[in-house]
Amino acid sequence: MLPDEWQAILRTPQEKIGWLGRGVKWVEPENLHLTLKFLGETPDSALPELTDVLSDCCAASEPFRIAIQGVGCFPNKNRPRAYWAGLSKSNTLLDLQAAIDQGMDELGFEPEEKKFVPHLTVARIKEPIGKERMTGAFLNFDLRSESFEVREVCLVESKLRQEGPFYTVLRRFALGEQ
């Protein structure tokens, strides 16, 4: 769960410029999260192996600190599909993500093709109406926060519903606990 002050910071662009463009779907504050590995459709029978890999990776990592640092968009500002808030550099986070990716690769999940960029997706762009103006305004934000200590990783199931995604935490893994 993100700290309340982070949620307030991350809501700022929507509150100030949300009216500029149609077709922008802002992520609900309770749904903001950092994805370390997206697994896609996964059978329940894979849960024990997933749990073992995540448990080992998290036990071998230490808690780390991150902060909100800047904004951007994927894939680029000329063809934005998502707006995001960046996170400060953490070698521990990068090492943890690489270990999880490798462990999932060994279980048969597709390896990541793109380099991991720690971020929090704050909006998805569905329609191009007003996109240029909205993107320019969004990229003028310089979102920043105090650092926050990450002490756990969650295995989360997401279900897409008409009103948006619904997330369920299946298991929590403490960092650095053998």
C-alpha cells in the first residue's frame, strides 16, 4: 500500500489537468502499484511454485527506500499510451526485480523484453482527443515525494471488470526475512 501522501501527490495531475483531454483513464489511488513482473493468465496449480520463487527472492533481498521522482509516458510523448510517475533509483529494487524475472523465466513464464523502468502508472490514454495538450501539461509536472521504505512484495491477482481492474492480494512476502 502506498503512503497517503504519495496518493495525494499522484492525484495532483488528475485534479489540475484532468479536464484537458477526453479518453484519459486515471488510475484509482487504491490501485496504484509497482509491477515487478506481469505473469498474465496463470493457473492456480502454478501458485506453489510461484510462491516458492517469490519467497526465496524476497528473503534474499533487503528492504529498500524509493521516492516519487518525475513523470513520463510510454512509449513516448508523441504516441503516449500511459502516463507514469517515476521512482528513484534503487539497486536493491533492480536486483530484486531481476531475480524475480529470472525465477519466473525458469518456471516457463516469458522473460521481459523491455528494460525494467520502475514507475507507477497514473493514467492510460484510450482516445486521442486532446492528447497533445494533455501530454504537454502532464509532462510539465515535477512530481516528488519523501522516500518510503518498501518492506514487502505482494503476489496480486487482477481481474478486469467493466468498471476497471480489481486487485486481490494472494500472498505477501517480507523482504530480508529468511
